[in-house]
Amino acid sequence: MTKIELAMARRGVSNIKLARTLGVSEGSTSAWKRGYVCVPKKHRQKLAETLGVKVEDILDARGLALLADEEGNCSEPL
């Protein structure tokens, strides 16, 4: 599970709601939250605000979703 997925679950934000809030496709948000593609810079701050977190808490420097282990520690996607 990624930090984006955890934040979405904690805030009760669905993939479709996140997509509509950010004005992107549901496929885009799905790929972002799984760490398959980078979140474009223009969407990073709004994404973090929507999820109630800091950008650096959910994304690495490239914009890829960080992974979370059981203890909440972050690592980069494989």
C-alpha cells in the first residue's frame, strides 16, 4: 500500500472523488496512487491538500508515491 492510498482511506476519499477534485481522469489518480507514474508538479500541492498531508509525506522527489510498511515508514516503489 502507498502513502497516497493510506491518506485516501483515512480521509474517506475515493478514486473518483480525488479525480474530480483534481480535474483529471480516474485512470490518472489510480496510476499515481499505485506509484506507476509520477504526479505532475501542477497537481502535487492540490493532491496533498485534498488528502490533508504534506507533499513530501506522500511523494518522493520524482513525484512517485511512497510506500508504507506496517509501521508507517516510507520507502520508494519497486
